[in-house]
Amino acid sequence: MAGAERILILEDDAIYARTLAETLSPLGEARFTSYPERVPEIIAEFHPTLLIVDYNLNHPTLNGIKATKLVRQNSASSFLPVLLLSGEDDMAVIEEAYKSGIDDYVLKPVIPRFLIAKIENLLFQTRKKLNAQALSGLPGNAAIETEFYLRLQKKKPFSAAYTDLDNFKPFNDEKGVKKGDDAIQCVARILYELRAEVPRDQLFVGHIGGDDFFMLGSQTRIRAATKRLHKLFAAESAAFFSDEENKAGYYRGTDRQGQICSFPLLTISTAILENITRTHVADFQTLAEIAAVAKKNAKKSATRMTQVNIAELPKSEAAANLFKAEEGRAKKNRTRGMRKTK
């Protein structure tokens, strides 16, 4: 059975690319192109989990290294792992390749078992680093929290959005886990596309787990992304139900007591938290707690959205002190090694 990976190969030798794609078929689906300028377009449509680039491309201006630089400059592919294939056993070339943003390289001629082992290790290390959620491929808890602290340190107000699916558990129980996964992947795909449209510093998207998602970015981007997410999901989620169910606005199922009842169709709710600064929210746990309460209010709203101005909330002295304490502990650890602190 083929794996779940999606591999894009940039190679100007079509025969070699087809052979390579067949070699990698146990890992999943592989596509190839000989046009570097088409790579961003294919990435947006194919959503590859790995890009393989040949160093010696028959192109008037772009070799594999220059093509990799273009991929890294695109927000939609900034996290995409890149493997370089090269017949150049030259340290200067290899050094330049790593500087361009590749994650690993393999010298030609390629040994199939060695290449597959390299790819599996590269994908494992990449996902470990990003703590990506397997179902969605989006950055997970650790990456979201890291992004939060990076933005906090910039001392510039930013916004966050906490989104989840409404009535997901009965849907997952009644329609089946596969459809439940499809619904989660639908949200993830929309978020991925929204992030691809703007620079990463303006919009970061992550998957907390289950049907919970998080966004971080500027106030303008978060508001716009939330509105589009709700609109696009409302349109795409119709595919999870029959025409009759969509027309009625509900579907029939069995509750926990074994009684036949009606369940609402899937919708999403989002809490938007604005004007986040270190002064008012000093740690991620505090932000998560505020977001959880705000999301409950969003579910009661007709629009399934609510906005909270963090600057108008009572300042949490405990949170501020916690942030300072964490900084102090980190500084002591850097200067005193692994000494245990009380």
C-alpha cells in the first residue's frame, strides 16, 4: 500500500523523473516538473510534503539552488523540506546548497534504498521540529507556542484567533471517523491557502489538535482570515451531507442514550483576541484560557464569532511575574549549565 506522502520532483530529465517517481511510490504520490518557475503554482495546488530538486537543471537562469531560494521566499513553502540531488561532489556547491535552504542532499547515482531512508528521516525530523499534526500537516502545539513568544518579544500588538468545529463529536460518531478527518482536513486546507496568500509574519496558522486551530498575526489579517475561513468552510462543508440534510439544516442520528434525534450541520466558531502585548498577556497559558472562554461566547453568537480586546481586560500580575520568572530561569540555565533551580 502506498504511503501518504506527496512528493514534488523538479527534474529536467523526464525519463529519470519518472523512474524516480516509481522508486518513491511506496512513500506516496509523486509528481514532477522540469520548469522551476511552475514550482510555486504546483505547490499551491498539490500541497507536497517534500520537494526534490536536481542541482543541474537545463534552464537558462535557474539551477537547483536558485530554485530552492525561490521556494524558501514563498510563504506557502517556507516550511517545505527540500532534498537536493546532485552529481557535484564539491564542498563549495554543497555549502552553497545548504545556504540556499535545502535540508539534505544525495549524490548521484542514487541508491534507491538509501534515498528512501534519507527521505523518511528528513520527513521525520522536519515534523518533529515543527511538531506538526499528522492529520493536517500544520504546525502543532510547540510551534504555535514558540510563534506566540516570538511575536510577544517584538513588543508590537498582534492578534490571535482560536477556531473549532461546532457539533463535531456527534458528526464524528454518526458519520464516521473518516468523514470527521475529512472535516478537519477541510479546515486545515483552507487555513493553509489563507496563509499562502500573505507573508508568514502577517499570518501564522497552526493545529492544536482534534478540531481546534489557532491563528496569529496582525489585526487586519486575523479579521480578514477569520471571515474568509467561515465563508469558505460554510460552502465546502455542504459536501459532508446529503442534499436533503443540507436543505433541512440538520441530520438524523442516535444520541448517547440510543434515542433518534436531530443534529445541527457542521459550523465553526472563532474567538478573536486583539491587542495582545506582554503587558496584558505574558504567557501562552493565559492566552489559551482567555481564548477558551471567548470561544464559548462565540458559539452563542449568531455570527459564530466574537472579538475580545485584550487591552481592556484586567491586567494579570501573576502572568507578568510568571513571564519574568521564566526569563530568569532561562538566564540562569544559560550561565550555570544544567543546575537545578528551585
